[in-house]
Amino acid sequence: MPDDKRTTSSGINIPDVLTHDDIAGVDEQLGKPGEYPFTRGVYPQMYRGRPWTMRQYAGFGTAEETNQRFRYLLDKGQTGLSVAFDLATQIGYDSDHPMARGEVGRTGVAIDSLADMERLFEGIALDQVSTSMTINSTAVILLAMYIAVGHKQGVTPDKLSGTIQNDILKEFIARGTYIFPPRPSMRIITDIFSYARENLPRYNTISISGYHIREAGATAVQEVAFTLSNGIAYVEAALAAGLDIDEFAPRLSFFFASHSDLFEEIAKFRTARRLWARIMKDRFGAKNPKSLLLRFHAQTGGSTLTAQQPENNIVRTTMQALAASLGGTQSLHTNSFDEALALPTEKSAEIALRTQQILAYESGLTNTVDPLAGSYFLEYLGQQLETKINELMDEIDQSGGSVRGIETGFFKDAIARSAYSYQRSVEKGEAVVVGVNKFTSDRAEVPAVLKVDPNLEATQVERLTKVKSKRDQQQVDKALDDLGEAAKGEVNIVAPVLTAVEAYATIGEISDVFRKIWGEYHDAR
């Protein structure tokens, strides 16, 4: 009989048939939705109450252009905003800096000062919409700008809702948009936790992100293990800063990728919830039930999109969105089919949004909570994933935790090995990618793509110059000096950053204050 061994994308062996005997102890792992250990969902009614938040990621060019895309998506039924910032904004350079040349508005919207943020949300009531911001090194600055826009709209901070990514550890591990060394970077994060505890009760202060780890080439097991280990590091840093676990833990949130191995992905999400609940209860002694919840946003796999036969990506995205929704996500972004070629057009973005809406309103999956619970295959995968994830997390713990793993290169090396292994399997034809290494076509298929106006950089620089010429420079200088003093000491930096932002100090100017005091991080490996 020929060898027919089959495995998941994480290497879990898949038997041809499974029975109840293969999932011993499953009843203790399941429980009820909304109850510990939350395998079946963080809320009792889940989507029977309302579907997940449909939060399409958008941002390009100037603030006006992105504002138009936001309005377009909201008009089409999107229920939450998600902001993409350009590379210069992410790493703390103004649009007129030499390092920003050629990057302004290319991978997201260019934000230099509060004036840009005001234009970005013009006509959008911040007390009526939830906003997620994918920003890390400069997170405290963009959060301050968002608060300041709220002030100008008459919306107090306690009425603002949404999420700021604010996850610097995964930048060191997988993505690379870091500025400052790990230790001061962690100080910024715990300062945000502390400030938000008093001022932003509805805002998620961090989105601990496995998405970028997975996109860099990690397996599903590595994605969860590395992400939860980072979560442990943030909790420990907050406790060391004097915060009480139940004061900040309820506002922690997570962000995962949803890839194409349908059942492994569903099991991954359910297993991650269970593991985090146990970590918070048993390791950290959290008492508030909300502290135990792994609430997460999901995004379909950008790295799975192909430039060949791009319409195939609509099917991939649908399958991945199905996995995320069956796995119990709280919000979801579906990638557009043309993103392997360019930023999404309005048409492709609308198709991506419609994908979510069809799943939510036509498929029937929202009619009952956790409809696949008890599936022999699904629960078997969950148990196997839990074992492998725990083993990897124990290894990280014994090696000194996430920060130490960054310093030694443990994470990068592990991800590189997994990425190389997968690429080799594609090249050998062992992993099938339709349209790439099987069922290929000689017909070139290039849809109309979005092109960013090459003149926008000059426009953005001109606007920045006008902002600087009109502001009270003496007020800016004082705010930056006060911020520097706070950064040198132990004063919470969020309020001084907010003061600087409201004086129209720029992203680059505020980041330079921190650069001067804390220095910049350079990966020596």
C-alpha cells in the first residue's frame, strides 16, 4: 500500500479516520461559549448577537484620499475603520526627510502632524466609529493625534473606541519598523497602558500580533507560541511598572493571520483562546473574567495571494475568512484579490468587503455559536496544536523569554527555517499553489491596478511646510523640551506627547526627541 501520510501546514499528522477515542478529555477543554476556558468563544452569544466587525484595512496617498476611501467603505457597509500608515510615518520621519523620499503615501497614508490627522477623519464622527491603527514605534504619537482630533470634535477620550497595534516585539521579530531599543520601547507601551487605564476605557491599548510573524514564514504553531510569549512579556512589563493585572489586562487584544489550511486555522484560533485564558488565570492570577479573554482581529493571508491568476485570490480569501469566522474572530479584514500587484482599487476592496457580508448574512454560520465544536478532526487538531504550542512556549520561557529571544535571534532563525522549508516544498511541487506550480496558464492576467499619484510627495511636503510656518514655534519648542525631560525620567510620556501634538509638533520632531535620549536600535545579526 503506498505511503499516504498527510500533515497540516504545521506538520501535524492527520489520521485517515478519527473517533471519540482520539480526543480524550475534550469535554473539559470545551466548556460553554463565554465561559472559561473560552475555547468556544469569548461571548455567550457570539455572532447571534451581531456579526464580527468588518474592518477593512485602508490607507494610501494623502489624508484626503484615504478619507475618501474610508467614506466609500463605510457607505458600502463597513462597520469599523482600520488605518494603514506609510513607511515614513511608521518609523518616525516627516515627509520632507531624505529617508522618506520615494516612500510618501506609498504603503499607507502619510501623517506628519495633527493637521493631517484632522483631514484623515474629516466628516467621520469618532464617537460613532471604532478605529484600528496599525502603528507601533510611533504608536504613542498617533494615539495622541487621535485623541486630539476627538477633542476638536468635542469627543472626550472615554468615548473613543478602537485598537492601537502598539506591539513592538513583533517588529523586532518579523516586520522591522522599529526605532528605539527594546527596553525604552517597552516603557512606551506600559506608559500607554497606564494612561489608557484612566482615560481610554473603551480603547484596546495593544494588539499583540501574530499576523506579521505568520506572514514572515512562521507556521501556525509558531504564530501562536511566539504571539502568546510576547503577550506574557507585555504583561510582565506592565506588572513591573506597578500596574495591577486586572486594571490593564481587559484591554489587551490580539491579531492573527488566517491562512488556507481551513481546519488547522479554525482549531488554531480556538486553541489560542484556551491557552491565553489559562496563562492569565494560572500564571498571573487574574481575577476579572475579562482579563482572561483573548479577543482578536484576523486578517486573511497576504503572503498567500498570487500575482498569477489573481482572481483565484478571491476564493483563497473567502476560505480564509470562513476559517476566521468559524474560529470566532471579533473583527476581520479580507484582503483584496489584486494586492499581490498593488494597493487595492475601489472595486477590489468592495469585493473583499462583500465576501465578509455574504459569509455573515447568507451562509448561516452566524445562526449558532461555534458550530463545529465536537468535530473529531477539529478537536484532535486543537489538542495537537496545544501540545506543540506549549512545548515551544516552554522553550522560550526557559531561554529567558521574548526579549531575550529577540536579542539572541531565536525567533528570526526559527521563522527563517520554516519559510525556507515551505518555499522548498512549493518548488518541489509538494505544496500545491494553484496557478503557480499547478494548473498554470500561459495567458497573462493583469487587472487594472491602483496607481499612487507621483506628485503627492511634493504636495505633502508643501503642506508640512505651511503647518510649520503657521504654528507657534515657541510653544512647539517648549512642548518638545518638556517631552525630553519626561523621557529622561519616569514621568508618563503620553500627556507630554499629547501636548506636543496639539502644538502641531510633527512625527519626526517628536521621534527625534526620543532618538536623542534613547538612541536607535540596529540589529547586529
